[in-house]
Amino acid sequence: MVSEAAALENNNLLLNQARDAIELQEQYAAKAEYHNFFNADEEFHKTFYLMTNHAQVWDWLQTINIQFNRFRWLRLAISDLPWNTLIEQHKEILTAVENHDGEQAVTAAAKHLHLMFDEEMAVLQAFPEYFDNLPE
């Protein structure tokens, strides 16, 4: 997992970029600017791929993640879902990486990825016209 590999690195420039992305997310969340929040979220995640010399994997993921990114955009458009949860989870991941705690980085990243499943029904209910074969 990229978060675990990042915990082995010591790249202050990229760690600062991840911190900056979180700060931007906090600012955009306060203003409900979901377009800008999404872009800062992308930068946060991309940082770990850069840190582990996997930029090409990040680029490849962008070409196949169209549906996942659509879900993420829709998730941000739902005002009832707290953006702060995403921010706090990002802070947990970053802290684990900064502390070189690969195990905690994996745990925090898995928790972050699982959030999509926790919020799936809220997104499906808010935007049923965007999905086929919805569960009853």
C-alpha cells in the first residue's frame, strides 16, 4: 500500500505539500467550495504516489477511476455528509507517515477508503438518476 511505503520515506517537501493540501481542504470546507476541496483532496492523495516514486501509477489510476471520482464529486455535493471526516482521516494518515509508522498508515488509509462504503447509500439516495441497478 502506498501509505505504508510513504512511511518509509523522509521527503519533507512532499510532506509539506500534503500538509498544505489539508490546510486548503479546511479552508474550502469552511466555504463549502467542493470543487476546490476536491482538487486539494486529489493533491493530498497524489503526494503519496510522488513520495514513493509511483507517479506513473497515479496517472494510470486517473484514467481508470472515472466512476470512483464521480462518486467522490457527488459525495462532496451532499451537505449532510461532513467534509471534516475526510480532513481528519487525512491528518491521521499524514501523522502516521510522518511518524514512519507503516502499520498505522495502512490502518488509517483503509479506514479512509472504507468511508466510501459507509456513505454509499447517502450518495445513491441523493442522486438516484446517476446510477443503474440500485439496491431496493
